[in-house]
Amino acid sequence: MPYSKSKPPQYLGLPSQPGDSRVIRSEGPLDEEAPFDFAQYPKYEYLPIQAHQIRLITLRGGRSQAPLRCQLKALDFAKGRRNHNYSALSYSWGIEKAVHPILIEEDNSLVQQLHVRPNLYRALRRLRAGPSVDIQLWVDALCINQSDNEEKTHQLPKMLMIYHSGANTVIWLGESNPGEADSERGIQFVEDIISIGKLKFHLESRTAMHDWLAFAELLTRDWFSRRWIIQEVAASRLATIRFGGIEIKWCDFVEALEIFLRSYGDIQKFCMGDQEVYEQLDTFRSKSSPAKALVETTVNVFRHWEGTELQSRWPLERLVLKLNRFLVTDPRDTIYAVLGLANDNVLELGVASLGANKKMMVGNYSKKPLEVYIDFFQYAVLKSRSLDILVRRWASPVTSRCEVGAEATTLPSWIGIVDASRIEGSFIGEPGRSPYKACSDTVAQCPFDSRDLCDGIITADGVILGAVKETSGLIVSLDDVWNFESFYKVKNPIDDKKKVPGYLWRTLVGDRTPDGENSPRWYQRACLYWLTHASEELELVAAYKKRVKEVVVDRKLFTYETAAESKPRGIGPIDMKPGDLVCILFGCSVPVILGEYDPISKTYKLIGECYVHAKMEGEHFWGLDQESIAKQTSAFKIR
């Protein structure tokens, strides 16, 4: 039955003073919930709220074995108001179904039931206070009607200010799982990591080996891989972490993570004495890249505060690309989860006139994932006047397991899907910072026809360099580089003057350093030494080979035919094959491979980006006037 409280709802926060670094332990493992007959209560029905309102949940206090009781109320949410008396919850939804019932009380004494997913259920039970204290929370799965796309459309843009305006953000990492290392040990170790005076001891003490391992395992928690957490954490003025029955400050955790990453080489050397621990530590660190990216992003995404306004420093395209390894449940959130963080989300349409006709991307959950992806693609092209987005990987796969409205579909080839199994890097570089300029000064010529877009087709102007003649097999190691003899003009790629031809040593490294700078001249000597002293390894040779590996692994070498050259060379995607076209599209910084021509629709499939020797700086256009370029120009329809 519903009941009232004389005390107002509280928010959650650490009872420690600023500057303290304390790990506070609450009660032990969760008690089993006592049997309760939920069947007597009807399913909860949301009442609509206005666009200027949000809902807050009051989590009733109660004994540990009692069922969860909550109250949902709508209130006006003023953007300029600070210090709302609630805590916002940041957590991972998980893939399990909503099977745990909780009771929702109404003012009119009506009690209904609502089902939540396991991770949220455990979080609410942990956060519930004693019998005499209510807690006021904002929880997305409860405070937003997830089955109402119209409501989601006006509620989700408020999330940035919801997290910024709350008194605290509670980050729920979950409970310890059976079979894990003692993750509670890892979070308790945070206090020791940030105690600088103790760090040397913990880098040398064998008893600390498993503490470091437990901390590294903590970084692989699902929460760190969620895309929505970026704005949740970045916007929060105060945040705490809850892991099972332990609570610590977020700022202490960030400091511990930075020290862990900085000291990782010493930790790794120290753990080499125990092969099992060494291998586990290396595995956990490789899986912890989202945690590292999260900290870097939340530190850098906002420049400063002005009143209650957050001043973002990153444009939308950079945010989407930078966070492409973070996961979303709904593919549309690939874009929508970072809209509120962008500093450039207003686009002036009309390139010629640059008039006042402005367009802003807004979340709209009535759209299908493909429509949202097309919106972002158009936005990126029109904003940058570049086609570089064509060869970037930024989109989340759209599968049958997606949420409401995210139907299974095959995406067009010009929407780059993030594939965790692919290890090769990108030639294109970061937005606005491409190390190449194959398109010279041309700008994107990509008229968006609404009928073609509905069919997943775009049209892009460009020139054809030639057709692929031969390709190597997939390169998986450096040994595979030398198995494609057609790549070389002679069997022995060293000339009589003991020099390696430029097309060879430059192409193998993409004619760039790992930082995107022009290749140093010593790369040529390192390549020569590699070819003539296969059994020896020098530092410079190792550096060159490392760069070769970064460029060629998970790609193919190829030659192509042109009227002017007999056998120009390049490096291309694994799916390319003889007969595909090597092209430069106007406004695209790197050449591309187009293939699988369909004579009925007269369309091509984008196979991927490529490196083409002596074509990466705009050399193809040198000496050509506009009339000559126009004669070479073709319009490619890409599906």
C-alpha cells in the first residue's frame, strides 16, 4: 500500500569533505527479495508530459527484502535553474529483458507495476535508503516513456542539462560477477593508487599484483562502453561511483586510471614473473580502451562553464567519429547520443548565397535508423564541403536486436559501419586534418536527390585514374608483402645503385609517418637494410617495419592500368578485385575503389579508400585547367 513520508526526498552524495579520498563501504551482498504477489497490480500506464517538463522518481525507503516502491511525478524543468534536489543515475541497460517488477504509487492511492531490467533493478535496491528516507532520482528508463517516440524526441535533448542540473550523478558499475577476479578489490585499490607516497611500494610489492589486475578488470565493465555516458559524465558537476556496496568519488577514479595508464609499463614488467597474471593484465588493458577514451573525452569536450551553459569545443562529426567504439542499443543514438555535445549543430544551407536558411540536426525517434544516418551524412558533407565522411567508419550496425523502430536492414556502402574485427587504420585522418589531399582544391559535388536517397543511392562527381589489374592476397603479416611480385618492376626491387625505388618504400608506409607527417628520408635506407639484412634488426629498421605493418596489414597491394602509366601501384581494401575502378572523388582527400557495377541501376558499390602512389597530393590535377578537369569528370551513382 502507498504511504507518505514527513521528510522530503533526499539526493545521493558522498558524506565526505572536499579533498577527502575515502572509500565508503555500505552493507554487504544484497539480500534475497521476500516473496510478494505482484499479480494483483495492473501494468503501469504513463501519463503524457509537456515538452517543458521532466519526470523524477521518488524511491521509497524500505527494508532490504521489501519490494521496490517508487513514485513518478512530472515537474517543470527550467534550463537556467541549478541545484535541483535529485541525483541522476548513469548505468548500463544491459541486453537482458525487463523481468523485475517494481511498484509505482500514485497520489490517488493507485498502485501499478512496471518491469525493469536486471542491472537497473540491482542498482535501485542498492541505492534504496532505510525505512525512513526517500531518495529522489532521475533514471532514463523510468522517467522517459521509452515506447513513446514523440516523448523521447523532446526529452532526450534535455539530458545534458538534466545531468548538469542535478545535485549529483551516481555511476552504477554493477555487482561482482561469479568467476571474475575480485573487482571489489579493484575499486578499493583506488585509494592506494592515488596515494602517491604508496605508489612506489605498490609497483614493487608482489601482494599488489592481483590488486592491479582487479583494477584493470574493473575497466572492462559494460558501463565504460556506452555512448550515452559521455554526456552524462561530462555534464555532471559532481559524480560518484557505486560498485556493489562500495562508493567512491568519480574524480578519484579518474586520477587512479590516469596513474594506471602512465605506470602500465612498470606494472607489466613487474607482473612478468607470473605468466597467468601477465596475460590477464594485457587482455584487460586491451579491453579497457573505452575507459581511457571516456576520460580523455570528458576532460576535453568542454572548454569552460558560463553560468549553467556548457561550452562544447568539438564539432558533431568529430564527436561521432571519436566515439565510434562506444556502444548504443538503438542505432539512432549513434548520432543522437552526442548531439547535445556538439559545438556546430547549426548549418547554413545554400553554399552560393550563404543565406539565413539554417538547419539543425535534432533527435527524432519517429525516423528509421537509415533516415537518421542519411541526415548525418548530408550534414557532414554540407558542413565541411568535403566527401571524407564517405570513407570513414562511424555507423553502428542495424540488426534485428535493435530497439523499437530499428528494423533489420542492409545499409548502403557509403555509410561506413564500425567493425571491431577489422584492425587496419584509416588513410583519411581526423576531420579537417587529413594527411592527404588527392582531390586537390576540388570541393564535394554531391547533389542529394530525395528519390535516390530513399533508395540508398548518392551521386558524386570525380575522375577515373584507371582499373585494377592485379591484387595481392590479404596481407596478414610482413612476410606477405614480398609474395606479390607483380607489385615490383623487377623480381629484385633493389637497383644497381643499391637504392630502393621510391614507389616501393613510400607506398609501403603510405608515404607518411604514424603522425601523418611526410616520410623521412631514412625510411628509404631502413627499407634497403630490411631487404638486404633480413636476419638483423636495428632500431630504425624496426620503426620502419612497424609503420609498414600499420599500413598494409588487413589490406591488399594492387596495380592498375592507365593510358599514361604501365603499372602504377597502391594499397587498397580487402574486398577489391581486378576490374574495379580507382577514382578520385571531388572533395574526398583520398582515392577510392568503386566496384560491383550494376548495369540496370547504373550504380557502383563503394569498396573502400586506397593509397595510390604519386596521386595523394593532388598530382592528377596539376597543370589542368577547369575545362580539362570537366572533360575528365564523371558522375558516379553509389549504392
